Amino acid sequence: MEYLGQIPDRPSAQKAMYCPQVPFQEYIWVPGVCSSNAHHETGDPACLCGTPGHTECTPADEGFYIIQYTLLPTDCGGGGATPGNGPGTSPVTTGPYSPHGSGGIPNLNTPCAKIADLFLQQSFIDKYDKLTKKTPSTENVFNLNHELAVYMRYPTAGTNTPPAFVDIDLPACATDGNIPSFEEGMAGLMHTHNNESCNGGTPVKAPSPTDIQTFVNILIREAMQYTGSYGNAYSFVATENGNYMLMYNGTNYPGSINYDQWKTLNSDYTKAFEDLYMDKNTVNQTDLEKVFTKFMKEKINKPGLEVYRVTATSRIKIEYNPASKTVKETPCPI
């Protein structure tokens, strides 16, 4: 068993760092050190915390999980496993891991958990803070004459390097269509929507058809290629009045959006928001979310494609409810 040190639990990304394919994963609980009592001294290995008769643990050592992966021999060398035949003989252990302080085995197979995990990564938090900065007013990023953008790129499998966050240097009046031509490994995109466009217009404070097209055509494709899961892709859009994240919660590829489809979607999107501004003297973010989620359900209509309103401390799935003609909100578990 090879000890690789402590790493956070980002299953697909971290597994890709060590081996291109890791078919078997197991969480193993390592009991903590029990407090001294009538039967055992503190630290006695015979005292198994959490078992009958041994329920007290020292506050500083309540136990932890290790994550054990069994690796394919073609990828990591040595005896391993063949998919479908169960664990092999060459486990690799990531070392002590306290799953987000919860004391239980984490489930990172949901968008809620994946977004929460991103906000545990300092590299992501730094970019989030940069793209949502509103104070002082002279440094409000939403009043710039161009969008700010960052992309996240996974490394080639087996290179033992973390994903990279790269700032995109956009010129004046640049918008969300300006992404790198080199798409390999790019599974995350973060950018702003300004308060005013260069021509004096009012950009929609929600993801655009181009954002959605980029997400399904590039980001989730690259996430699958580099991590083995469509669900590891994300598209984050920051606006003055709210931040949104596109996530995918499906098993199969949802299908791409070609140029002709994009033109139709862009036209429908523009008309929907123009109608909103014509119908109401004052438009708030709730109004925008209603139009956007209705557009997602009726025009995009890709099962598994989800949108979340996010802050540094909250994640809420939003979707259009055609029965009540309102936005349904589903908060993520804390």
C-alpha cells in the first residue's frame, strides 16, 4: 500500500491525477483515540471508538476516513483489477481524510455536493472573489468595459498536477463568446455579465445561449474526457444581482447545440427578455430568473441540465414550474 498524502475529495479529478482509470473506490473508517476510562488507557489500540462500550473519544482525535482506490495495472503498474472482477491486489490509499468536517462519507455525485466542494478549494474561491467584487464602487467589476473571465483546465491524466485556473485577457467590449481556442481539458468557465454593454444596452443578468452552448458543447465533453464524468463540468456566471452556475446531472451526453440551433435560441432568448422589459416598468432579478428558467425548460429542454443560484455560503437549484408559472427553488443541503 502506497501512501500518497492527504488530498481533498474531488473524486474524478484527483483520480485522474494518479491514474487514468480507477474503477474501484472504498472509504475505510479509522477509529479515533478513546478517552481513558475504567477499561482502557487513552490511546489504547484495543479501544475502538464508536463501538459498543467505547463511545467516548478525545475531542482532537475522533477518527477519520481514508479513501482506498484499486488501480488498473495498465495504468499504474503492478497487480491490479479488471473492471467487473472486483477489487484487485494493488490498493492505493490517499491517507487521512476528514470529509468536510461532517464525520460521514461524502457524496460528491450530486451538483450540490460538487459546488460545495468547489467552495472548499482556495484556487476557486480566489477567482470567485475576483469575479464578484463590488466594493468599493470604484472597483466594481460589473462596471468595467469588458467581461472578466477565468477557465479551469484539467491536466493530462497521470501528470500529478492539480487543475489550473487561468485568467482570460479580454479586450474592451469583449463578451462571453471570447474563449480560448485550445479547448483540451477545459471543463470549467467563470465569467461576468456587465451592468452595461459598450453600445449602452443592458446585458441580461443570467446565463446566455452562448454560455449554455459552450457548456454542453465543450465543458461537459472535456470533463468526461479528462475525469470520466460529465458532472465535473461547470459554467459560473457572475452578475451584479446574482450568480448562477450551470451543472449537468445526467448520465448520458445531452447533445450539442449547433450554429443554426444557437441562432434560433439566441433569437428566442432576446425576444423573451425584450418582451419582459416592454411589459414591466421595473424589472427585478426575480423577473429575470422566471424568464430564464422558462427558456431553459421550454427552449433548451435538455434533461439533466440544471442551474443553481450560488453564493459563497449557499446553493439553490432554480427551475421553472409550468403549473404555477413560478420559479421553484430547491436549496442544497448544508
